[in-house]
Amino acid sequence: VQLQASGGGLVQAGGFLSLSCAIFGRTFGTDVLGWFRQAPGKEREFVAAIGWRGGWLVYTDSVKGRFTISRDNAKNTVYLQMNSLKPEDTAVYYCALRRYSGSSYLQSDYNYWGQGTQVTVSS
């Protein structure tokens, strides 16, 4: 399985960006798709996750109400719509796939990773 993230860029605070993660390879209903991010000088952190079969979503507190994760099974793609962006959202954003059911915010639980896409929010 290969993941390819895209959609990053430079935006002003208060603006929006939409990230996409194309999944190449077989997916299963029990897969979990997640977004993580790593800001300069910081550890990579969990942002959001969604069950590939649907039915549940989970977000880290700092993005609740601003970010929306979604998926399109027919296109084998997961999205992250980011609104009301803040400078502290600046990071490289990674998509990841977990091959077992159940939400997880732990990087070690995810089996496949995309290459990352840079998001920069200016103040």
C-alpha cells in the first residue's frame, strides 16, 4: 500500500486548505485512516482519524470544530478540510493507514505512511 498526500501550501491565518491522501493498493473495511502533523522542532502528533467503513471520526482537541476528516471509498481517498487556520497549525501533514480496526492516536499503530505535505499559516 502506498499513500500520497497533497494539497498543502501557504495561507493566511483564518484561511482554509484542503488536504487529500490518495491510497494506492487494497483497502479493507476495517482499515483506519489518520492524519498526523509535525511542526518544526516538535514531535509528530495525531490530528484526526476515520474508519474506512465509516461511522466514526476522532479529532485531537486543538482542531475540533475547525478540521473535518472525510473519505471517499470509491476514489480510495481520504481528505482533511482545514478551516480557520492558525499559525500554530503550521506543520508537515502526513496521512497514514492502520491495517486493523479501532481508532488510535499512536503513530506506532499505523502501518503505512504518506510522504507528507507542508502547510504554512502566516499571521
